Amino acid sequence: MAATFRMTVGMRKRHKDVPVFFKQDGKRFPLSKTVKLNVNTPYNVIIALEPPRLLERVIIHGDPLTPKLLEGNSSKSVFLQEWSSESADFSPSGKRTDITFIIEVSSFSYHY
């Protein structure tokens, strides 16, 4: 049986704890918004799930990550994953590199 839940994903540069920004690209690329990442930079990826669920698996750009539970209560669960963009290639001006996120979530609600 399908269940509805909300997932929020955020990224921050780990060392300076500043958010990752995006820019509006217009019609030059298949997608109109581009997330601005730096190569060889560590990031914190925060995933929040409402109602609370467990993260089964998180893979970013082919790198399997280990989710750490930051917060769990009756309304939501929040996980932190650490990811480094070492495996991502530099994109020269006018080009974009796709970064794939695979996020597997448990099919049942989790109660803390």
C-alpha cells in the first residue's frame, strides 16, 4: 500500500557551515536551475522525513553514504550524511555535470 510522506533535502559546506546555492540558468540547459557545488569539497547532506521514516540507503554520485540520525520524534526524522565532491568532475563554463541522488526510504512509518 502506498503511503504519503514529505522529504526535504538540504546541503551545506561542512567546514564553513554555509548553505549550497543555486542559480537560474534560463533555457541554455535541460533544467533551468543549477546547484552550485565546488570540487574536492566536503558537504553535509541533511534529509528530513515527515512523518518519521528510516533511510534504507543513500547514494550520491555513486558514493554509498551512512545516514546518521540527528533527530527523531513523532512528527519527523532527520538524518545527516557526509559527502565529498572528490568523485565529481569540474564543469567548465557553459557545461553542467549531473549529480545523481539515490535515496531509499522505508515503506513504513517509524515511531520513536
